[in-house]
Amino acid sequence: MKRRVPTTHRLDRNEDSPPEGPADPVGETAKETADVAASTEAYSRRFSGRVGAWMLGVQSATLLAMLLDLSDSSVLDVGGGHAQVSPMLDDMGYSTHTVVSRSEATERLIRMGISGQKIRVGDLMDLPFADRSFGAVVSVRMMAHVQDLPGYVGELCRVADRAVVVDYTCMQGLGRAGTWLFSAKRALEGDTRRYTVSYRSEISELFEKNGFMIDQHVGQFALPLVLHRKLRVTYISRALEFVLRPLASRFGNPVLLRATRRDETS
């Protein structure tokens, strides 16, 4: 029976081994460049100040917990020019490489001390690595923005030997109201990009089609990030999220999930 193609909901929003050489210019003609916008200084300002550091801290803690039993694995950070993942994983001792779609998406990584030998520029829809090249594959700030979500998930799974960790905007909690709240969100933030809201079942189906099963699914924040950004008082945001934490797993966004290859879970 032919599998149903998952439905997504678009909103207006803000080779053979790991690389050991310079960036590859083939990426200049890449089909998917959703990572470029998140690699800019303007985007990084969304996470500036104490509130931004706190939000990134929540993301990093959740991500590290998902990689805890994969600490001996090499990690590929796909679309990671935002530098929210690779520098942190490097500091934690992981063997990390990053692939981005365009050369300009490497600038923040290099400024943060990531060696050019650990960065590859290439097509994110046709990753320049052999099947199962990395123990784990991570992709943050990408799932809600790529044009071909099934194809993108398929590529992440292809090059992952054991697990894939991604974030996405889930059709749960206030995520359900995104269509109606978007205008207010854009008015508050001013630079909101287009993004996709997906049902958990849709994302689960994409991973299952590629031989992976979701074994961790964590809603990071009970309240919208725009609220915390505009509040600008870290201790109040911390307190609110602490009180609402029991609701975050069911209603929180964005979601970080881990999907593990079936032969790893059997």
C-alpha cells in the first residue's frame, strides 16, 4: 500500500568519510539553503543577552541528554552555521563536523573557533558522505524551514549510523494557534520567517519510513519564545517555565526529538 505523504502546515516565519579539507564550492548551487538565514548576525541577536543565553542553555542541556549514551560517536551537525551546536559539542569532547549549504554560512562557526577542516559546504539534500558515516546526526533550526521535509529527513537518516536528533515546531499547545497568532508574532519580532508546523505522527512516519523510531520527544518551552524575548527578565521566564514544566512535554515548543535506528533498539 502506498504510504500517505505527510501534510505540513506552512506559516510565515522568521563521500566516504568526514571532511578533512577546505569547504567544497559545490554548495554554492545547493538546492536547499534554509540554513543561511539562521547563520547571520541578525538571527543570532534573537538569542542575545541573558534571556537568549538561557534559551540556548535549555536547548543545549536537552540535546546533550539525548546524546549522553552516544558520547563515543562522531556527530554531524547539518545546517549548523548558526553555531548553536558544533562549538558546544566540541567543548564537550565530541568529534563533530558541520555541513552547510553556502560558504557565507561558515562565518560564525569560524569566528567561534571551529576549524575549517571540520566544515563542509555542500548540498543538504544530497549530503557528501557515505551511508551511516556518523554515529549521530543533529539538525537544529532546519526542520521547520526546509522545502522538501521527507527528502531532508531521509538524508539525515541515511548518513546516521545510530541516531538523529532534530527540533521542529509541533502541532500541539500554542503551536496549534500559530496560524492565527502569526501576525502578532511578526509584529512583535519583526523578522519572523516562514515555518512549518507538523503533527508528531507525521514526523514519526517520516523517520519510520527510513528505519528509525522516535524514542525521545521533549517540548522545550511551555510558553512561546517570543513572550520570553519581549519579557526580557530571565528569572521570571525561568520561574514560569519551572511552574509550567509538566505541561511542556505535551504542549511545549519547539520540540527536540531523538530517533534511533531500529537495529539499535532491537
